Amino acid sequence: MKQALIVSLCFLPLAVIWVVMKLALWFSAIDKEQKHVREESRKQHGPYLANPYGDVDEEDEEYGSKTDYR
């Protein structure tokens, strides 16, 4: 029992270093993401379309209601 405790205590510094490194990496990624979002929100974006998913060739349909064979 005592040997298992000693081995656990030997690996404890490695575990602490690993957790600290993961937290530092996570906070760094959060900071980078916030800077990116802040910069993108300040950029001038192109014109927005009123209905981007609308049918662009609604008037020029090849088949109308008279030729719909469904």
C-alpha cells in the first residue's frame, strides 16, 4: 500500500504539469477566438441579399403549371 502511494506521488507533478498545460492551451485558444471574432465583426462585409435561398429564375421556368406531369 505504501509503495502505491509513493508511485502515485511520483507521477503527481507530471499530472499537474499536464493539467496546467491543457488549461493554458485552452485559454490561449479562447483568447485567439475572441480576437478573431472581434476583428471579423469590425470588417466591412459585402452587400446582403434579401432572399438568398429564393428561386433566382422564377420567371424563366422551363416547365410551368400546365406542363407539370407529376
